[in-house]
Amino acid sequence: MADQRTLSPLDLDTPDKTFLDANELVINMGPQHPATHGVLRVILRLDGEKVLGLECVIGYLHRGVEKIGENRTYAMFNPYVDRMDYVAAVSNGLGYCEAVEKLLAIEAPSRAQHVRVILTELNRIASHQLWLGTHALDIGAITPLFYTFRDREEILKIFEKYCGARLTTHAFRIGGLQYETYNGFEKEVKNFLNFFRPKIDEYEELLTTNRIWLERTKGIGKISAEDCIALGVTGPVLRASGVKWDIRKAQPYANYKNFDFEIPTGQNGDTYDRYIVRMIEMRQAVRIIEQAVDSLPEGPIMAKVPKVMKPPVGEVYHSIEAPKGELGYFIVSDGSTQPYRVRVRPPSFVNLQALDTMCRGQLVADVIAVIGTLDIVLGEVDR
Amino acid sequence: MAPIATPFFFYLLAAIMLIGGILVIMCRNAVHSALALIVTLLAQSAIYLMLYAPFVAGVQIILYAGGIMVLFLFVIMLVNIDRALKERQFNSQWWVGIIAATTLGGLFIAVYTKGKSIFPERIASVAEADNTQRVASLLYGQYMFAFEIASLLLLVAIIGAVVMAKKRI
Amino acid sequence: MNAFVQYIESYLTSNVTPGAAGNMFWASIYILIVFTGVSVGVICMNWLERKVLAHMQVRLGPMRVGPHGLLQPFADALKLLLKEDIIPARADSVIFWSAPFIVDLAAFTVFVVVPFGPQHAITDMNIGILFMLGVSSLSVLGIVMAGWASNSHYPLIGALRSSAQMVSYEVAMGFAVVSAILMTSLNATGTGTLSMIGIVEAQKAQAEWFIFKFFPLGLIAFFIFTVAMVAETNRAPFDLAEAESELTAGFHTEYSGFRWSLFFLAEYGAMMAVSSIAVTLWLGGWLRPFPNWLSGSTWDSIFSYFPGATFLFLATLCFYETARMPKHPYFRIQTIGLAVFGALLALIGLLLFVPAVSVRIQDIFWFTAKVAGFMYLYIWYRGTFPRYRFDQLMRMGWKVLLPIGLGTLILTAGVALIQQNLWRP
């Protein structure tokens, strides 16, 4: 395990020579490639179709979000974090708001926390739907993409109704929520849950027992629990390798400790297990939302937050379980209205490091499958 | 069915074959050579058709043009063409070639001058309709043993290729 | 002049294909008809694939160009013709230029022997099926040339994959075909045939489609062929040569405009060609369904109404959709267009009810209907299956289909021997 990691990505001292010693191909996959989920560039060194090594070139989508944070007040920076993992913008906002709340030592009221959980879990479903659609598309099944996007639309409708935006929602504010939920919010969320439950079965019907799907995902992109931990991989990828680590349970935030849900884990750490873990996570998210909607308390939605936020000098690290893994915010305050430093620990960026470990010795087609199963968003990788 | 414009098609196909054959050895690019060889083989299969041997023609297309030449191209494409282009064409065995060509030429001239007496005008009657069936009954009847020997040889060749290509079996 | 008319008329009284009759004039006419028909079929397939796939994927598909997007294929063709024709700077231009033509040539030439009816083929060759397999295997040359000449990595990998795949699946396909050909020899003389028309005639004489022959041997061979033919035409789930998520577009990545459309044409032409092999070999070619169960002249006449009825049904669909069109003036032209299209279909349908026409057209109708069924299967596969990985594909070809095909062949031969009382141990 260790030696594989310490190899430099394109170390070719002892390549697997074929009989004909055919040419090794170096292929640039991306930055404009249909299956790299944005502007990821992967330099592949191939022997025929076998991957000898690969190197990720990132930064094509770098916008300097962290640096921007140093020049904005705490409240002003809030919308920027939505632009990192744009398919899970609500989660990003939750992490940031909670981190600043921790710095300010305030706590959002319980109603706000419930709404936060509802929206975040809805966003988790939306993110996993997008992952499922594109992942299946990468492996060659076109149809799931349209099914998932059809159902994701319903979630986006709820977002739009609540905060006026579908993708970059800016749903939460530091200290709670800006807006009270709209009339019929609970009913619509519940309607969605009833609508969505059979849809998960529909996705699974298309893929879970499909022979070709099994052949394409079982044993592909394997990564052991030790490798995962050593590389800092989190989220469904880590859980599929058998580590029961979910920040929602391990270091509960928001209101998660009040809800009853399970953390799915896999055994093999292959693409299929990651698929199953995410499918179960969607079902668990439905469960959490149901409990949250049922127990939605009355009360204020905003804590007492000073008009001008000047957190005391100090630093805070707060992480949440974003759909893709551990999303952490490290904020250093120098006592002024603007953070001294904002550092984001994006799950996609860290998970992407595992690509080389997972792909070595596999075929080109598997690289595609593995990029899909890592569920990366380049906006978050490059920030 | 009466044959149509036989001499014309024969000379046309023969010319294509010859040009193709010359191109095979003249082209510097191996892929071009292989493609020229395919043209030659296709023209040859057409000549088989004219000789009332449709089965042989069909097999020629399937095996040579569709199968073997694809594998040829497959291998050639894997080889670095740019490097091969710069290499000097090896023709150190030109004297062997000259001897072979002279002998073959002499043979052809001999056949052309004395051919009429050696080969009678037409040996067999044309069996167009059941050509394939006749080939089959000959192959699996009279020449059964030779056929089986040939298939055994091919089997040996396949096993040999596998043994050579695989590092460990 | 008189002799020429006589030459033309002489064929009408004969009862064979124009190729067999040696009539150049009618052969040319047939060639024109068949090639136009195939091209029209490709156009229909283009529209149908988009529509069917769209409806499988909860969307509408083309709706803007013409009513229900009926004119979309023409718009596409126009767009492709007007696009800039790019040849990459360091490409091998001659090979790059000729590759699409070779693919097209191979895809269209095979239709020379496809029997749409006992007389409705351009010609009937003694080696018909061999000719079809051989010429369709030539298309791989074009693909390899295209991939190599593009001087780019993705096309090269696509071409390598494609050639390896097609050569491997041809073997399994060959075994399936041979086991069907073996069945043609189950007659009094004991000699089979390779001619496409002869194969169908054999099924007629034995009063059994070969798919049901020696159940389940015929079915297995048919199954092997249907799998192999999807791989042979590089279609989903075996579309590795043009897997867009891996190789952007595979061997035709560098092609654009008209040249690309030639590849497209060839792909769909090849799909129809291999489907017609399957139909000829196992599904009774031009024979109508249930010839034994629903036999007799009454049923014959009932089945002869099918072609007309199909077109009338399509026309009814058109009229129904016309009625459902939005009443906004913006849609007036489209509504009229759809109605006219429906009327056209109805007219064809009524024409097909004329006995003189329906007798001639029946064979062609049943053959085309069976091929159309296969074309639908192709679309269905594409909508439901993920893509195989390359090594899995090869494993499937060599380790699954080939042994099964070989076993089926041996078993078929054995059963045939026993049935013919030729088994003399």
C-alpha cells in the first residue's frame, strides 16, 4: 500500500513491458473532455489501454475564493461559498454559517436549525442525483441522467420557492435564516418525499442488478480503508471502504443528534460499493427530512447577531458532512470585520488525490468510472 | 448466365492487381503498402469470381481483406511510422530478387510460348451453380486427410503464437 | 428501339431476380430502388432513434423542425453539408479522405444480395451469405484507416478497439451463421445453400423458421448472432469505438460535416444490413408470420391487408396528433404539414390495399417489418444498457459467445445427422 503511494505519478522505472514493447501513449484527458466533470485535466500514461500512472492538473477554475474572503466582511463572504461546490451550495453555506457562528459563540434557534437540516439534506439528495446521472452517463447508460434530472428539478423548485435561486441559493445567514419558510413548505417537502421514494427504486432498477453495470463497477477503483485515511479521503468514498465515519454522527452539528438515521458502509471500497452507499444515503436523507419536517418547531428563525460582526481574536475550524465528504472551514479572526484568513477544506480536492491510487493498473475506461465515482466538482477543487 | 465483357474486366483487374502490387513494395509508408495490398487482394478475388469460383472469392474477401489485413494494419499502426520512414529501406538482398524475378519471368515466357500444348483449352466444365457444394464435397471427401493435416498445422501455429506472446501461461 | 423495349419487357415475365436474369436495365433500377430505400431508412432511423430514445428518457426529442420534428433529419443533413470540412494539418489526407467512402461502400454493397422477396433482390448469389459477411467485414478497414489517418490519439485508440472488436466478433458470428446454413441442408438431396434466397426457401420448404428449428439450438444461434451483430456495428452497449465519455468520439473524432455524416450513414446502413442477415437466416426472411398455425387462403388474404393497415394506422396516428396540435396560429403550418403527411400515409395505405399491389409488396413489407423490429431493439439497447469495458467485451466474445457458438454448431450437426438417418457409427 505504502509503496504504491510513494511512487511519483509518472515513475516508469519498471513499466510493464508488453511482448511487442508497443508504444506507450501519453494521453491528455481534458481539460475539455466529456467525462472529466468540468475542467479537470488528467495526464494518462498508457500501455495500450492499461494505466501506468496519471497526474491530475487542476486550477483551470481557480477564482481565488479564499483570498476574496479576506477582503469581505463575514456576511458579505457568505454568497461566495455557494460558488465552490455549486451542486451542493446549501451545504457550503451551512458549513460557513456554522463556522462563523462558532467564532461568534452564538447558536441559531432550533427552528432555523431544523430548516437548515431539511434544506441541506434535500441538497444532499440533489447532489447525489447529479452524481448518479453523470456517473451512469460516464459508464455509458444515458437514461438515468434524465430520470435523476427530472426528479432533481423538484428539489430545485423547493429551493427556488424558498430563497429565489435554484443553484447558488445563499439559503442561510449567519445566526439563522433570513426568511421564514413559505406557506405550504412542509407540505411540499413531504410531497416531494412521497414522490421521491419510489424514484430511488426506479434508479436502482435500472442499475443495481444490471449485469453490465456490475461488471463495470465491481472491483473497479478499489481503495483500502488505510489508503483512504492516509490520503484524507472522506465522505461516501471513505465509508464505502468500510470506515464508519460521518461528521453528522461523529461530531454532530446543526440538529443532527436529534434525528435517527444510519450510516451506510461498504466492504470492498470499489465503485459498486460507493454507488450502493450513496443510494442508501439518499434513502437515509429522506428519513432525516421526514423527521425534521414532522418535528419542525415554532419559534424565531434568527439568533441575536450584532449588526457589525466583529468576532473576537481567534480561530475556528468547523466541518460538516457535505454530500461529497468532510467540508471544513478554518477561519482566523483578527478582531476586525473581515476574516484574517479563510481556508476551506473541500472534500472534492482531497478525494481527487486518491485518483492515482485507484486507477493504477486499470484500464482507461475505469479512469472514467473512477472520476465519476469520486464525485468531484471542479469549482470546489480549484476554488 | 453469360459472362459479360470478360477480356475487358480481366485486363482491368489484372492492371489493378499489378499496380497494387507495385505500390506495395514502392510505398515508404507501411500503412499505404498495406492498403495497396488490400486493393490487390480485392482485385484478385474479383478474378476468382471471373473464374467461376465464387466460394474462393468470398473466402478471399473474408479472410484476407477483412481479417488478416486488419490484423496487419493493427500491428503496423502500433509501430512508430515516423521512425520507420526515416530508416533506410533495406534492399541488400537485391541479387536474390533478381534471380527470383528472372526465373519467374522465364517460366512465364515458357508458359506463354508453349502454353497451348501444355494446358488444354478447357479442362473442367464450369460449375457455377453448385460450386460451393463441390468444393465442400472435395474438401471433406477426397482431400479429407490433407484438410485435417492443414487444420492441425494451424492449431500448432496458434499454440506457438500464444506460447511466444505470453510470458507465463 | 424495339429490341430495347423487348429487353426491358422480357424481365417482367421471368420469375427470378434481375441479377439472375442477367438484365442490366432492371438490375440498375433495383439498385437505385434499394439504395434509395436504405437511405430513406437511415433518415427514418435518425428521426426514430431520437424520438424513441427521448420518450424512453422522459423528454420530447426534436419538436421544432416540422411537426413533431419530422423534418429534423433534413435539417441535420443540411447543417452537415454546410459545415466546414476540416482535415487536420498533419493527417494523412488521402487516407483520411477515402476512409468514409470505404465504410459507406462496404455498408451499401451488401444490400446487393439482401432478399426482400423471392424476386425482389438485386441478384441472388451462390455465395450470398458469404458475400454479405465478407463485404461487411471490409468496413472495419475504413474505420481503421480513419482512426490512423487522423493522426490523433483518441481516434487511434478508437480504431484499435474497433478493429479488435469486429475481428473477434466475426468469429462467433460465423459459427452462428454456419449452424443456420447447416439447417438448410435438411432436405432430400442433403445439400445446403449459401444463397440468401435459397436460405429463405429452405425455411419455407421445411415449414419452420430456423429460430425454432431444433429448439433451443436455433434460438441459441440466433441469440449469439444478435449479440455479435450489435458488437459488429459498434452500437451500444458495445459502442467502445466511439465511446463519447472515454474517447470523445472514437475513430471519427477528427471528422466533421459531410464526412462525418458518411460515417453516420454507414453505421445505420450496416445496422440494417446485419439485421437483414438475421432476418433472412432465422426469422424466415420475407415469409409472413404464423404460416403453419394460421394457414389457408383466408389467412393469406387477411395477412395481405397488413401492409395497408399499418400505413392506415400510422395515418390515424398523424390525424390524432393533428387534432391535438396547439390551436395557436404559430402552429398552423405545422398542423397543416402533419395533416398532409397523414394524408400521404393514408394514400399509400389505400394504395397497398389494391390486390395487384398488395401481392407484390407483401414480401417486402414483412421483410422490412422484421428489420424494423431489429432497429427498434438497437434503440432500446442504447436506452437501457451501460457500456461494456473493452476487456470485458473481448472476454464475452471469445470466452462466452465463441464456445457456445461452437457447441451449438456441433449439436446442430449431430441432430441433423440423426434426423437425416445419416448417423452410421
